[in-house]
Amino acid sequence: ERKCHLSGLWRNEQDSLMEISAVRDDGDFQGKYLTQVTLAGVCARVSPLKGAQQHPGEGGWPTFAFTVRWDKFSNATTAFAGQCFVDTGGKETLTTMWLLREAVGSLEEDWKATRVGRNVFTRKRTPKG
Ligand code: BTN
């Protein structure tokens, strides 16, 4: 089976977009995330992501994790963890689980500050040129 490459442009089932730049030799990577949904219903801004990918190992597909610091429109932070898969047709899929932490005003509200969910990303083809 083919190798999985995290770098490139991806879209999830909520129509959010993320672009991961080249993964460094040590596994670290950076990118940008544009969410299509927001807690407050406000317009999102492109937000920075930072992550790390495991060594793929023998024939295996790498696990990875990254954080998104929602920039300029929210105090929240999201941590994603997932794995890259390639099907027999060469199609790549990133399956992830996420924790979305929002800022609350007091310790008493801490219990309701974290949401959990799942996102599946597929590669968004960029027009040639
Ligand atoms: C906020 O609304 O305060 C920050 C944006 C949160 C977007 C969440 S993160 C998990 C899920 N996956 C997405 O692509 N968007 C939502």
C-alpha cells in the first residue's frame, strides 16, 4: 500500500479546510485551519495549527496530533489526534478525534468547557498551476 503524506490541502465533513505544510524530518509540522463552524456562530478567521507526526514504521500509517489556536475570533483551543490511511485506490483519509476547549469565567464552569467529537478529512484537490 501507498505511503501517507500529511502535507497538503484537506477538507472535513463539515467543510472546514486545513493546509499542512511540509512535515519536518523530526515529525513536526505547521499549517493553517479555516473552520466552517464556530461556537458563537461568528465568522471564522484562518487560524494557525501546530502538530507532530509519528514515525510511520514498517508499512504502517502514521498517527499524528495537532492543536489549533483559534485566532482573533475565539478564546478556544482544539486538540486533534488521528491517523492517516490510504485505500487500495490510493485515496488518503485522515480520521481524527478532537477536544474543543472554550474559555469559561470561573472554576465552577469548568465542567462544561470541553467538547469532544470526530472529524474525517479527505484531500482537496488543488487546481493545477
Ligand atoms: C470556536 O468556535 O470558538 C472555535 C472554532 C471551533 C471549530 C470546531 S473544532 C472541531 C470541529 N471541527 C471543525 O472543523 N470545526 C469544529
